[in-house]
Amino acid sequence: MSVSKRLQVLVPEFRPGTVLPGKWRGHSYRIMRLVGRGANGTVYQVLRDRDVVAIKIGENAAAIALEYERMRELTASLGTAGIIPELYDLDDVEHGGEVYPMLAMEFIKGVSPEEFIDIRGREWIPLCLTKLLRRLETLHAKGYAFCDLKSANLLFDPDTAEPRLIDFGGLTPIGQAVREFTELYDRAWWGRGTRKADSHYDMFACALLGLQLLTPISPTDLERLRTRRPADRNAFLSRRCVSEIKDGQLQTILNKALSGQYREPAEFRMELAALWVNDREENRGNMGGPLKMTSGSVGVRKRARRKWDMTDWGLLVAVAVFVVTMGTLLWFGSL
Amino acid sequence: MWDGVTLQQLLLITDGCSNAGTDPVYVAQTGRSKGVTTSVIGILDDGALGEQGRREAENIAEAGGGMCRIIRIADLSRTMQMVTQQTMQLTLQQVVNKELRNLVGQEANALPPETRTKVAKFVETVTEEADVQIGLVVDVSASMTTKMTSVREAVRDLELGLAARTGSHRLIVITYPGLHGEDAVVHRLEGAQVADAIGAMRAAGNTPTGPALETAIRALLESRDHRLATREDRADDGGEGLMKHYVG
């Protein structure tokens, strides 16, 4: 049957410079680079006529169409408002005699959550989670859960600390089964609830992201947990929350969210926000208030944390040589 | 016609090639004509899959109207979810496509994108609400021994995913070869315990994939007949039973 074959057609990787003509809209897309792979397809940064946009090319036309439709409906009721990437086209592109379904959307710039925390420091984790939760709550109010929340589906603006969700392939109406998830962030995998889409499902993933930013679970541990029962994974997570995290207050809050002690995400968010404010007041003397921090001061922090490289060592050696030479000359002079 | 749709599929998990009994490709074909879709997951890690096994896996899936994925054991859980989900969609999409061909002379993928989204949304809703019966056919021959804990947890995980759906589900585990020389064993465990059917089995001997698939198809059809019988007893769904129960 044609359909079963079509699902099996693997989409080739397109090289930079390849031009993919659209079939229905009259646009063509010039590949700039591969951005990443999601469950529904591969994302590229492309030139659409003269604009830089992102396209997602998949092998399953229905999945791409559905992702587009869900995003379109949400945009219609929310506006773009920085929550959903701006949508351009749902189209098919042609290459080498094959037709691949794709959707074109806003290309979002930013850094990964890990990079963001690396630049700004761990004290920013509560703020990042607060901002993220606020966005998720907006989706929940419209009857959807994001579901596949994970580090790879999130970018932060390095200057404003605004988070952007980038892959809406997992977006699911609340009450239905979660379709796309990643074990590490999945409540059911950890033996801590069902795999039904609801606001708590997203809250769990959000708390786990916080945990990962504090102290990531090692790949070896994850590998080992894969062959264990959910009850064992649950116990592992409990032990970890008690023993590994050193940041007392944040630990308590994350632990509460992971064990379902908040009635709603907003409650989790308020406690995180309170933590952030306290933290800021304590540190006001030496940090000048993180909220007002500009990109310039980020640079200062970054330099302060930078590791020594070859140039630094070179300079040190040069100074040492200079001092020794001058010393020797002086010594000769005094003879 | 879309209320109470029952989808039946087999998912074969193997790391080798069949070497005894009926040709599994033929069995998959037969199953398909009875409305049972067959998909295959081939596992790469230190198994005997090879080029031959890979080709057989693809042929079984092709004949069975399902999907084929060749993966590493670490990806098993994710792949099982994906394959069952997409096979359901695929089966429904085929029915919809048949209708579309009759109505407008085109399949969904050839429709303009805006129309396609409507079809996709419809298929998605039915996928969530359909009743589904899945037979997991698990190769437990010697080379699979080290992978059994992973398989067991992947099955448990699949059950969690199915339990979250609106529609009902039934998961049957069929392991092969049997411990006492039989071709395959049907395990009668239900719900969260279904994964425990996959224990520390040390099966030796042949890899009778074809006969195992036959056993699995029979087990699925029995439970369908059972369902039909109970439905008829209740006599609550008029005369359009055929379409409902033989989708695909």
C-alpha cells in the first residue's frame, strides 16, 4: 500500500545551499543549516525568499499537519505574544522527485537553559522556571498541555531571560494521552503519576528541568534506571532530592513539585518567585539586582568565571620573563 | 461508523531471523487480510539481526501493513510507543483514504494542506478514542536474554501510555520459543502486570517467528470474537458491526 510505504520514506538530510521549492504556496526555501531533530521531523534554519525562518520537514504528513493546526488554533486565541512561534506556511517541498510535508515558522534565537545558567549563574534558576511556568499556565488556560517539555525544546534570550518554547509537536488537549515525551521528564516513567496530559504533567517536567540545571542526573544512572521498575526510579528520585542537591530552599520547592504537593502550577510558581525575590535582596550588595542586569554586566560576570586559556598563560610567561630579564640586567648593572 | 472502532495490531520484537516453521512474511500477509496489522522492531545490540534479519523485518512489516524500525535497545521504550501510535493512525488513515478516493478521487496527502489538517485532526481524535488490542510478540531466544529487563520495562511503559488513552486497550504478550519445545506461549496477564510475563526466561532452540505470529493472530481474533459475542448479547449497536470491528 502506498501509505505504509510513505510512512517509511526517510527524509534525507539536506545540505546547506539546497533549494527546496514549495508545492502549494509559491515560496522556496534555501537551507542554511540543520538546527535539530524532533519527534515529528527535522528542523532547519532556511531563507524563505529573503527572510530567515525555521522549517520542520517530516515524514508523516498527518503529524506535521496536526502540529501546524494546533499551533494555528492557539495563535488564533492567544495571539503570538512570544509563546508560540509565529507560523508561516503548511506546505510540501519537492526534492529529487519526492515530496516531503513541512511547516514554516519563526526562527527563534537564544541559548539553551544550560548555557543560560552557565552564563548567569545558578541563582537564576528560580526566575527561569517562574517565567516558563507562566507561559505553560497560559497554554493550560486554553485547554492544552505542552507535554514534551525538556531542555532541548527550550531557548532563553540571553539578555531578557525570556524563555521560548520551540517544538510544539507534543502539544496535547488536556485529558488526552501524552503522545510525545522524553523519559527523563516523564512523570509516568518515574512512577509518579499517569501519562495523561494535564497541567501537573507539565509542572513535573518543569521541576525536573530545575533539578537537571542544578545537578544533572548522569547518563550512566539513566541507563541503569531504564531497566528498573517505575517504583525503583521513584525511590531513586526521592533519594536524590534529599542527598544530592545542596541548595536548601530551591531543593524543597522542586521536591514538592516533583511529588505532586502543589495544587496547581501557579502555586509552584509563586514559591519560586518568592525565593527569587529573597535571593535578590540578600545579594543586592554585590550583584546590583539581577533583574536590572544588562547584557553588559553579563559579560563582566562571564569574564570573571572564564577559565585560563593559552593567551593568559602566554601573558603570564611574558611578564615572568620580563621580570627575570630586568632583574638580571639590574643585577649586572649593580656589579 | 466511527464509534467503538477496534484496532488490532501485532508488534514483533526480535534481534534475529526466523529459522523454523511457516514463513513469517506469509503469516503477516494473512493476518492483514483478517484485519490485524503487523509492525516490527528489530534490535541491533550484539544480536544476530544482520542484513538478512533486517530484510526479513522490513518484509514482515510491509506484508503486515505496519511499520518497521531497526533500533538499539536503549530506544526500545520510545520506539514501541511511537510504532503502536503511528500504526493506529496509519490503519485509520488507510480507511479514511479509501473513503476519500471514493468521494473526491484523492488521498489525504494529495489534498491541499488546509484540507489535510481537517483529515489529520479527525484521524487523531479517532486514534485517541478507538479501542485497541495489541499482541506483543517477543523473541526470547538466547541472544535476547541480556535484553529482557529492558524489554520488560518497555512493555510496562507501553501499558502506561495505553492506559492514558480515552479508548480501551488490551495488551497480550506472546513469547517465543516456549520453554518446553512449543512454538510460542500466550501469557494471560492483564493491566500493569502484563510486563511481568517477561521474566528471566532462558529459552533455547529455534526461532519460529512465523508460528509465533500465527499463535498471536489467533489469540487476538479470539478476543475479538469474544468481544463480538458479548456485544451481540447486549444487542446494543444496531447492524453496522462489520465496519466497526474490521477496520483496516
